Amino acid sequence: MSVERHVVPGLFPPPDYAHVAIAQGRLVLTAGGVPLDAEGTLVGPGDYVEQSRRVIANLLEALDAGGATPADVAKTTVYVVTPHGRGPLGEVWDVVRTSPLAGAPSTLLGVSTLGYEGQLVEIEAIAVVA
């Protein structure tokens, strides 16, 4: 494996991700995965969970096209539209932490808007392939 993930003993234990990833190999960077199907139609309008699942499926397909697997992911960044507090962050994180992307160091951000009309979730990944 080209990515080693570590939880740092002196830091507060993170919920379902590592503090740091050490990587050696070819870098694979994805654009943000979005909740659109192959025809460009928004999947799961108004549904954070359904959009999260579609985003992850699309992101896994992009990683595969770059020659990477979920085990090669060194870091993810998760963007969630949060119009009223942090509530949707937990819904999205529950999908991410039980997905093939689970365990990688990750940043979870609440944002006011994303690129596509009705889009609630976007995830980007950095992977390293040996």
C-alpha cells in the first residue's frame, strides 16, 4: 500500500479518520465529486444522504480512472451546504465514514452554496498510487 494512515497518540482521537497519512508514489488528485448522474441530472434533490452516496460513487469512479483505489486515498475534503446549523454535517459524515473512503484524514466543511443548482454535497480526494 502506498498510503499509511496514523492516529497520533498525543492528540484527541478523531471520529473515524486518521490524523495523518504518509504517502509514497504517484499523486492522483480528483475534482470535487458532485451528485450528478451520467446525463448531468441532479441525484437526490433535497436529500443529503442520497447525494452523499452518489458523490462517493462518482468519486470512486474518478479514482479508478486515475488508477487509484479507496485504499490509496490519503485525504478527503467534504463540503456540505449547511443553511441552518451543523445538522446536515452529521448526516453526510455518517455516509462517508461507512463508505470505502472511511479512515483517510478528512476535513468536513459547512458552506453556504455549491456549484450546481440544488447541490448539497461535494467531496474531493487526494490519492497516492505506488
